[in-house]
Amino acid sequence: MKVKNILSSIAVVATLVGGGMSLSMADVYAAEAALPAPVIGVVDIQKILADLPVTKEIQKQLEDLRKSFATEVGKYEAELRKADKSLAEAQKKLSETEFAKKRTAFENRIGEVQKIVETRKAQLDKALSGAMEKVNAKVMEAISEVAKSKGLNLVLFPMSVAYSAETLDISKEVSEIVKKTLTNVKIDMSEK
């Protein structure tokens, strides 16, 4: 009924404003008849992702990579601390010019290490994003599959819905399909 009211309002406004562009009530009813009745489903992607074994495996891989990254950064930090200490000791023995050269070399090394760390972090972020894109793509495929099998023509996320009956929730079916079709996703740190 709301569609009928909206279309009726559009017809009235079009007649008043548009002059030659008017819709008759027959046009309004024809347009309303052309719209399919909504068959709605609701899917909670966040819940699905939280419950998927593959997502948990990606999180484990991520933690392992972060630990490795932290170890690598720790080695660089130790190297720089050692170089800084050595530079402080050398300052007493070196001329100003020689010390300035060593200080510049040290500062350049700090810049190199910062670039390495930033690059590694960006690689990690990109790799995680790529892995999650694969998971999200499978979830969307499963949503489409469930929607087609149930004859749904509209699937909404819970944050878009104030209330829905539990019977509209297709999250479990979607999750089961993804669990069967996506068992393993590796975080790929290789450069592409």
C-alpha cells in the first residue's frame, strides 16, 4: 500500500509540476503491478565471519606473522641501539667532521629501517585484506545461492532492520555453505 501512495503522490506532483508529463492512475497501477512482492531474508555477515573456521585460521596466521614481524623489528631496534651507543662513544674520540659523517650514516640507517618496517606493515595489511576478500567473496556467493534457492529477491543486513522474524535469518545456511566450500585461505605475503 505504501508503494501505491508514493506512486499516487508522484502522479499528482508530476501532473501539477510537469505540465505535459502526467501519469494517470492507470499508469500508477500498472507500475505497482510490475513490482514483485518482496521476499526478504536477513543475513548477519559479522556473525558468520566470527564463526567460520577459515576466519579463525586467518587470525592465527596473522598472529604468527605479527610475531615474526615483531621479532624482525626487535632485531632492527637492537641494531640501532648498538649503533647509537657506539656513536655516542665515538663522539669523544672523533673530530666534528668525522662524527658528523657517522651521525649522518646512522640517521640514514634509521630512515632505511623505518622504510623497511613501513613496507612490511603495508605488506601484512595487504595480505590480510586479500585473504579476507576471498572469504567475503565466498560469503557473498553463498548469500546469492541461498537467496536463489529460497526465492528471495531482497537480502538485508541486521543493521538495516529494526525488527525481523527469526524465520527470515539465512545466516546459518550461508555459514554452512561457506564452511563446505572454503576450508583454507593462506595469507600470501609475496609481492605481486
